[in-house]
Amino acid sequence: MTDATSNLEIIKGGVTFAPVFAAIHQDCFDESWSEKALVDLLAMPGAFSFVAVEEDQPVGFILCRVGGEESEVITVGVLRNNQRQGVALQLLEQGKKEARKRGASEVILEVAENNKAALGLYLKQGFTQVGLRKKYYKQANNEPIDALILKSTLS
């Protein structure tokens, strides 16, 4: 899938992209995941991923999995310099499309309550809050932050 307004291309990911995903994740999050953790996630049954590439450089990724009728967005990461340019939206759309192809009828995800940009994106895409995980994430200052559990129906 290519966006007509930019050089962004969304391609299939996989275990071979784990080092790239780890580097992007480290750039995006205070508490980042290791390459091994990402390999393990990518190897789970039902897991799939996509990479956002701009001018031959990976700038973002999405990692999801489907189990029955439910899909989970495990993580979405976009390099800080490429945020707020529609990359996460395109990744999310591709992830939802793949989840539907795999038989899912709904998608869930978790987002830090202070991640206003991501929360705004998800709410605009029809997600609603269905739960809360207290002190789920750690911030750079080691302070815990709650995670909002969001859900959307796949149409």
C-alpha cells in the first residue's frame, strides 16, 4: 500500500525485522522492548506485522495478533522525527485490514493515558475505552502510569 501524498510504503514485516523494530521501539518509548522480546512476540501463533518505509528507510511498525474473533494491537511505533505525519494511521489501517482477513471482528489495544497523540488517533478511529490497567507502564522518571484499554469493532 502506498500513500499517494508521500513516499510512504507499508510492507509486510516478520521476525527478520526484529532488530529494526527494537531500534524504533527504543526511539518511541521510555520502556522499550528488546530484540529478543520482539522475536518472541513475532513468533507467537496469529502474530503479524507491517513496516512503514520512507525512501528505503523503516520509520515505523505495527505488531498485532489474531486469536479467534479478537485482534490485539500489541504495539505501534513511529520514529519521533516521523510522528504526526499519518504513519501510525496507515499502519493501524493495514493492521485492521489484515485482522479482518484473518477473521477478527474486533480489535483491542492498550495506550498510556498520557500519550495524547496516540489516544487522539485511536478515538478518531472509533476506539472506546473498555478498561484500565493501573500503573501498567513506567515513564522515563520511573513513575508508573495507567494504561487505557481500548476496543473497536472491525467493519
